[in-house]
Amino acid sequence: MPSLRTDDGVDLHYEDVGEGTPMVFVHEYAGDHRAWEAQLRFFARRYRCIAFAARGYPPSSVPADPAAYSQDRATDDIAEIIEKLGLAPAHVVGLSMGGFATLHLGLRTPHLARSLVAAGVGYGASPDKRAQFWAETDATIARIRAEGMDKMADVYGHGPTRLIFEQKDPRGFAEFIAQLAEHSTEGSALTMQGVQRQRPSLWDLKDGFAKMTLPTLVIAGDEDDPTLEASIYLKRTIPGSALLVMPKCGHTMNLEDPDAFNRAVLDFVTHVDAGTWRMRIPASLSGGIIR
């Protein structure tokens, strides 16, 4: 299995398929590199596609040191994948935890990216939701350590924002739960503690987002309530962004409705590669309907 070693000594497993302009896929907390299979099968016909397992997610290394897990480190891992595989600039597609890291990549090392897709981003990001977010993550970390991921997968996987997935696609949902149950208990707990819980609020990054010129597509599921407000905020703040709200979709829209997700991302990156993705028209921000 191919892997690369990061500068801090962590081995990251990755899948590499296809030829052409690079696309890097960054998974969510409850997923891993396998969660992008429907995207790899679609985009590898046109692009060179890389999906990697984050640190803490076997077959990548599971560092025992809590200091090895942070939002900055998660962002650096994407950067190292791009740099060490010679992919720059790459289209970067991230979901949830991966979407946060994708946005941070755009803020910190924009030269590595051709475009950004941030899907399912926003849980716990609103200033008035921070206390609730910290309480929920602390309780989840405790249960993961006490019960193990093989048991917690069913609990975590049946969260409110994922119920529509099970309703629409029971077979796909069962596969998602089975893969989640295979995750490392220690890696899952450390990732939630160091990456999820400690990440800054998106609202604290407003000045950086307002200056970011990378083409950005924000995608939200209309039944993923914790991300809707943040998605609108990102659309209004990032000058080169657009917002897509996918109907009857929850948190994992790339799994729930892969055809619609793939087509939307393909349309976006095609515009970017053609040079026809443009910045927001300043006059459209007036808030009125008459000039």
C-alpha cells in the first residue's frame, strides 16, 4: 500500500489513481480514504485523484502523542501530500473535518491549491454554539474510550445529520457504519480531542477568508442543520465562493447522492480550469434589489 512519511514521522496511506490535473480528497471524522470511492471512480476518468487516510486512521499511523493531532497538523498533512507527490496546484475537496482543513490550507498555503471544495463544514463553528460543541465532543471522547469504536460506530453513525442517509440508502449506510466500526479507538479519540475540539471558530477567521481569492465551492446538505448557517457565512465572506445546498441530504452528501455531488464538483472544477470562475461582483453585496 502506498504511503508517505510526514516531516514529523507519521506515515499517511493514500490511494492514487488516474491521470491529469490533480484532485486531493480529504475525509470527514467518521470516514476514511474509502469514503471517497464513488468520487475516485468518477473523477479518475479525467483527473489524477488522491484520497488519503488521515493520521489516526489505519492503515495510516496512529500516533500515541496527543500533541501529534491538531488543526494545523491536519492542514499540514494535506500540504505534505500535495508537495511530496508533486501535485501543486491541486483541486482540494474536503468533507466536514476535511473541509475545515481544506479551508485552512487555502488560508495558509494558497499556492498549493487550484481550487477548494468545502462540504459539510460548520458543526460547532458558530460563536453561540461553541459551549454546546465542546460539551458534546467531551462526552463523545469519553464514550469512545469507554466503549470502543466497534460499539460507538452505531451510536455516532446514527446522529441526527445522518438519519436521512439511512432512510435513502440503507445498503450504503450499512457499509458506512461497518467501516466506521473498523476505526482505531485511540486514533478516533485523539483526533476528536486534538483536531475537532481545538479547532478555531470559522468566525474568528473572517479577515483571512475575506482576503482569500481561491475559487471555492461550499456545499451543504439541507438536512445538515449545524452546517447551514456556517455555509451561508462562508458564501458571504469568501469573495470567490459559491454555495450549493443539496436537497434531502445530510452530512455525507458525497455518499448519499454521489451523482449529484460529482456533477456539481465537476462543473465547478471545469469552470476553474477554463478560467471562467469569477470573483463576487461587489455591487451584488448591497443587500437591496434596486441599484
